[in-house]
Amino acid sequence: MGVSMNPQLIEQYKILHKQNKSYGGGATYLNKILAICNVKNCRTALDYGCGKGILADKLNEAGILCDKYDPAIEEFSNLPNKKYDIVIANDVLEHLSHSSYLTDIRTMMSLSRNIMFFNISCRPAKFFLPNGKNCHTIIASPEWWIKKLITFKNVKQNFQKFHEPNQNLEIVLSLDKEYHCYTCEQDMIKFDTCWACPKCEKAGPQ
């Protein structure tokens, strides 16, 4: 299984990683991802677009068997060909190529047997590629991303979304068709027009 991302774009990210040792070295949303793994009994994970691999390392330390994949990091550039309980794409989709992002998302989803975690930045990055272009090659609103993601089979009825306008979009996609509030760890309740958590009143999919 390969990646369809533009090879010239991958090369740009390879150079950036070598030039900037701090780039791709974060572990944001670690606690949220651990909470999801706990609730959904996820024991295996793939960090798709892992950067330096810090998030995956911390998940492994917490007892989640997490593999790493990033086409711009030589040691993590081989895409696994197996299923995981959860596939994580944390600040990844906005770095994809306009010509292939739907194919890449389809690849990510094919590797998950249960949960997809997307966090998508919807604003320009503070870093720039060596060619002078912004690192966020796809800058779009949360609404734009949602319209794209719901074109995939089963997604429209099976995701929770939380976002701040034009900042970040976070989607927890449950492939097993269950709804759960990861904020307070309670099952969501079906109302006439939406799903909502009875404890924190966090709205679910409309």
C-alpha cells in the first residue's frame, strides 16, 4: 500500500524536517486520544503523519501499541499494511496535496477497524516550506472539510465534530456506528434533530 501524496510536496517536507528540528515534534491531544482509546478499548494505533514521532512514543508509554508513519521521515516512511483500532491524523489533512487528499483520506480510513481521529487546522501555519509556500497547503473552513468528509461511506451519520470558527476542526469518526461523548465519557442520547450528551450538552452530529 502506498501514499498518493505529491512526491515534490513530500520532498519539501523532508527538507523542512531536516532544517527545523522542532518541526513535527509535538504531542497535542494526547490526553483526548488516550480517553478515546480507553472508552473504545483501542489497544493498537497508527499515527499517520507522525512527524518526529513524539505523540506515538507517548501513546506507547501509556500502553497503546502505536506505529508511526510519515512519508517525509525516512525511518517512518513505510506505510503499514494492517488494521488498527484507531488511526490518528493529528494536523495532517491540511498538509496534503489538493490533487490527492481524498485518496489519502481513503487510505487512512482503510487502515482503521474502529476509530478515526482527525484534527485539522483551518488557518495558515507559522512555518513555511523551502519553496516559500505555507506549510498548510489546504487552508479551508471547518464547513468545507465537513462537506468533503461526509462524501465517504458511513461518515455522514457517524461523526462528532467540535470546532472554533476558522481555527481547528476536530472530528472523531466512529466506524462502529456508536456515539459517545469524549468530553465527559457518557453515551450520547438521540433527540429528534441531533445527538447530544446528557451531562455536558455537547452537540453531536446534526
